Amino acid sequence: MALINNYNYTQFGFSENQNRELCELASKKTGLTLFAGIAGCGKSYTASKFAENVRQNNQDGIKAVSVEDPPEYPIPYATAVPVPSDNTDGRAYSRAIKSAMTGEPDVLFTSEVKDSLVADYILGSVLSGIIVLSSIISSSPFLAFNRFKKMATKDMGDDTLLINGIVYQSLIKKTCTKCSKMVTAKAVPEEYAEVFDRLESKGLSAIRVRNKKGCFSCYEGTESRTVAAEILTITPEIYKALMAGDSLKARELFLSGGGKTIQDHALEKVILGEVDPSDAEKKVGHLG
Ligand SMILES: [Zn+2]
């Protein structure tokens, strides 16, 4: 019996609902989970934490291998298969995945899917019935699916077990709690006028803005960074729509099923005063 809600992703900035979704994804016994975002969005870090969660769900022991090029966050329980340094054309990386699979692991952890060779090895690994965690450069979870599908030359069929979910994320500067300030309609700085108007029409009466000069306990008004995410759990209907190339329909199904967009998540953080709306919009686009 899979354990649900046994890991705390909220410590990285995921919402309670996203925490539940991530825990559910990590309880799957087979299939691919993709971690998507642009470079430097923290997806590899989240993937490594997810790998820890997978381990917790398999207390009887699981055999894991990681093939990372370059290695970023070591998975303590995984055997790391080195990728030869002459990986200029990506072949050494895909060969390393192939050799990792000969050990018949239960979990395969790889870095980015960049080409057809890797996408096909990943699909082959998923079809052999194991858990695969990998990341992909993309600016939405739907585009991530399309990108993966385009790279793969193997048939992805209608088998809904192949991809369990896509965790898409970005990192937004967290405003310093000591020097940031609340802005209300009475005195909106010029540079915030436009975003304030839009957020006010969504019912916000105040926003917390970053003090770009900073204070003794921060750098330019920033304490650290926090995750804004969109988690696409793939249902059979969504899988079908994506396989048919209908991203719009897939998105409609996602939203009608209660899915929250990355903009929704970032807006929650603006409402809580955790992030400056301008910083949020720089990373995820218009909030409203
Ligand atoms: Zn400060």
C-alpha cells in the first residue's frame, strides 16, 4: 500500500495541494515523471527530492541508478553511472543509460532529455516497468510533453502508464521580510502602477514590494528564492489529447479538473506578500 503525503514539498515553496500531487506521483510504481522548466529553474533539485520520496515509498528496498551529465544533486541511495567526458554528441550519455539498465534497476534517475537517443532509452526503460525520473527544458508542462513526444522515435501509443506527470516550475525571488513594504492604492510607485491596476481588478488591495536597495540582512531586498509551479498529473483523457497534438484541449481538461497554473501559484505568493508582483511576472508572465 502506497504511502501518501509522506514528504514535505511545501518547505521548497510548493502549495499544500501540489504537495499532495507530488506525493501521489511519487507513490507510483512505474512510469515517467518529468521535471520541466527553463535552465536554472531548480527542476533538478526538485527531482532529487522527489527521488528521496520515491525511496520512502519503497521501504523494502529498491535498486536505483542515476545517470547524470553533469552530476548535480547526488541521490544517496542510487548507484551513479558515470558519463564519459567525451559526450559531445550525446551518445556517451545514452550509452551510459543503456549500461545502467543492464543492472535491472527499479528506479532510473537521469538528467535532461535532450535528444531522440535519450528519449527512446527512457521510453524503453519505462516500458520495462520501472520508475523513471528525468528533466526537460521547456516553458510549460504541455510543451514539455510535446517536446518529449517529438524527440521520441519509439511509439508512445495510448498507454497512459508511460507518463505519470510533469512538474513544471520556476524560481521567484522572495522579498526580504525586514525591508519590503506594503503598497496600497493611496501611494503606488509609478513602476508598479500598471501591475497594481491589474491585480486590484482581481480584488487585491495591497501588494508587498521589494526594497531594491536592500538592508543589513538581505541582498537587494531578496532573501532567497521560492518555487512557483504547475503540476500536470496525466489522466487518460489528457494523455489522449496530448498524443493527438491538442495541447489546448489538454489544458482545458487540466483546468476543468481543478488544475492550477503557475500564474495561479505565483499570485498566491503575491497575495501572501512573499514575492513582489514584478519579480513574479518576470518569471511566469501576467498574473491577471
Ligand atoms: Zn532586506
